[in-house]
Amino acid sequence: CRICGILWNLSFNDRNKELIVEEGFLPIIKQSMIIHININNIQDSICCTLYNLSINDRNKGLIVEQGLLSILKQSMITHINNKDVQHKICGTLWNLSVNNRNKELIVEEGFLSLIKQSMITHINNNDVQNSICGTLWNLSFNNRNKVLIVEKGFLLIYEQSMITHIN
């Protein structure tokens, strides 16, 4: 999807991050993700755009308000074996989870189980592990999430990831 690629490229500019959202592209991005849910390269391009857009503090809330968490979750499920899509989604979650309310909503949306599955599936991929650890780092600044992360069995996976990526 060339349009997705164009948005991705445009979203590297700080002002464009704001303008893309202000001009109403989030619903279009969401609809594109839904329509093309099974197409790896489109999901990858769109998630790259969302990753870039989610760097902007104002956009962090708007992305979640526009209902993109649920479609990110569906994309994560559909493309669990695709390291590139997992990396971009987890990177987007990492950015979104800087926002305190988003920390709660990401966990409420059921991402912990998916993050755990992605961490296991892509244990040897440094990029995916880095994005996941960044997301979990941010999520763990919420007291409720701290408990849930441990209850979901992440400690054993952390250990395996640390051993795998010790260097």
C-alpha cells in the first residue's frame, strides 16, 4: 500500500505527526488495518506510521480514543509469527504506554497475554524483545500492572530473554 508508505515517511516529521492526526487520518488508518488485516506488508506499514504518530504526546491519547488498541490487538493476534509486525505493534504500545491512562487501557484490552506470546515466539529477535521490554517497562510503572505482569508468568520469560540476549 503506497499510501501507507507515504504516511509512514511523512510521519517522521514532528509537525506532520500532528497534522496527520488533525486532518483526520486515524479513522482511515483504523479502517485500512481492518480491511487489510491479513496482509503483512500493509499491517507493517500502518504500524510503522502508528509507531511514529504515537511518539507525539497528544497523539498518544487520540490513538487510543479512536479505538486503535482493539485493531492493534487483532493485528498482533493475526500476525503473531511476523517479527516485523510484532516489533512495530510493540513499539507503538511502548510509546502509548508512556501515558498513565493508556497503561491501564493496554492491560485492560488484554495485551499482556499477547505480549507474552510474542516474547516467547520471537525470543531470538532483539528488535521484538527490545520493544516488548520497553512496553513492559512502561506498564510496570502502574502498581496494578506490576502485580499482573508477575502473575502472568513474565519472570521466567524475562530470564530466558536475558540469557538469550546477554551480549
